[in-house]
Amino acid sequence: MEERSYQRKPVVKIREMKDDYMKFELRNTDASVANALRRVMIAEVPTVAIDLVEIEVNSSVLNDEFIAHRLGLIPLTSERAMSMRFSRDCDACDGDGQCEYCSVEFHLRAKCVVDQTLDVTSKDLLSSDHTVVPVDFNEIAGDETSEQKGVMIVKLRRGQELRLRAIARKGIGKDHAKWSPAATVTFMYEPEININEDMMARLSLEDKQSIVESSPTKVFDIDPTTQQVVVVDAEAYTYDDEVIKKLESMGKTGLIDIKAKEDSFIFTVETTGAVKASQLVLNAIEILKQKLDAVRLSDDTVEADDQFGELGAHMRGG
């Protein structure tokens, strides 16, 4: 099989990285690849979320369905989700989705025995696997002294009780939003802003100030030394064209040229805490690579079928 060479080699430059946040540049590629990466991060990177709830006792003010829904939306640490099996594909439990290879079991037992209201939170969920537990947002924020007790599930008054068993399974955001590891994934074209220095030098300081103020975001400013309009933050530009409209009204079209670099993107990724932001990007790249390999293999198969088809037709004709 002839090896194909890719025309572009994308480059990634990380600007900022935390456990639940990442900002990076993606260069030397096009919008289709950037958007594919964004969509995979949102909808196709697997995580673990509660999918089955068996209520034993519930005397709280919330009905069973409401509590089950709230449990499903609690983010669970999902570092090993990529290596887990989908319950529908698990041969160890014949698709039942309740074995150690494709699921994690949780238990919750809470009863209020005092006059003070009891808060039942995600920290009251006991997991059968120490690697899959409710996300600790205090740990992500680096605030170990906070008294936050986790995601609120229900409040119990004296005499009220909640006992349940829950099964968490592997899934993807395309099936249900509770499996999406991403809170926010956005990208923008990197702006390229050029100022005609000769035309700008002929403007009055008042005109320059009006140009600076025409932008809703602080993209431009006046250099106190040279008294010239300079770009202070190109990425603050939101492609609103307000500056261009201002220049047109002044009869100064062409004074400032703003265009998007079509091969350069700035990504902002924020996770739910289920996986680290860096791991989310790496997992998305791996899944996108698998999908592209599948498409390439499919194309090679079609091409081979066409060649053999032509050969068969030639032989029959001969």
C-alpha cells in the first residue's frame, strides 16, 4: 500500500494549563480539523457517570426520578474511562453492565436524626473503586481549607432517610450530556491587524482617540511617547467590525486592515473535573486519529474494490 504524506503538520503551543483549564494555540491546519477536535472533546471523549439508580428508601421531599437525575449529573473522576469497556460491548457480563470491567458501584445511606437539616452531597457516595469517585472541586481549586461538602443531592429533615445503590458506566456526550467531560470548549481565529502608519500619522489626536474608543474591547491604544495608535491586544478583537465602520464613516478606509489567520486558532478548554484538561485534549486527539484512520482505511478499501472490479470486467470482456 502506498504511504500518503500529509500536506500539513499541525503545531500546538500551550499558553496556560491547570487541572480544569487549558489555553493553547493550534497552528498550520484548517477550520475543519479545529472544529473536529472541538466536537470530539465535547461529545466523544468517554467518561464515567451514574447510569442506573436503585432506590431502597426515599422519604425526602424529592421523588426518586429527580434524585436519580441529579446523581447522573455528578462529575466522577474518569482517568481510566478510556481503558474501560462500554457496557453494550462487555463480554464479561453479557452486556448487563454491572461488572468490574464496565461499571463502578456506589452506595449512599443517609438519615437525619437531629433537628438540624442534613445536607446529603456527592461526598456521601461510597464507591467500589477508589479511582472513580465524585470530583472534589476543593482539590481542583487548590483550597483545602474550604468547607464545601460536594455537589448537593438532597436535604433531609429529622426522620427523613435516603438509601440507594447506583451503577456508573462508561459513556460519551453524544449519548447523554452527563458523560461530556467538557464544560466549555471554544476556539477563535487568531486576528492579524495591520495599521497604515503613514495615514495614521496625518490624523489629529482627536481622530485617533475616536478610533481607539470605537472598539468595544480594548484592542487599540495611543502610545504616550509617539502619539500613534498601536495594537495592545489583538486577541481581544471580536470581529464586530466596529472599527472598520468607524473608519468608513471618517472616509479613512484602508487605515486599519483586520483579517483572520485561517490556519491559526486559539483554543480555550474548561472541564467538568472528570478528566484533567490536558488529558481531555490528548484523548480527543487519539480518538480523532482513530476516526481519520478508519476513514482512510475505508477509502483504501473502496479504491481496491474499484481496481478489482475493473480487472474483473476486463477479464470477462477479454
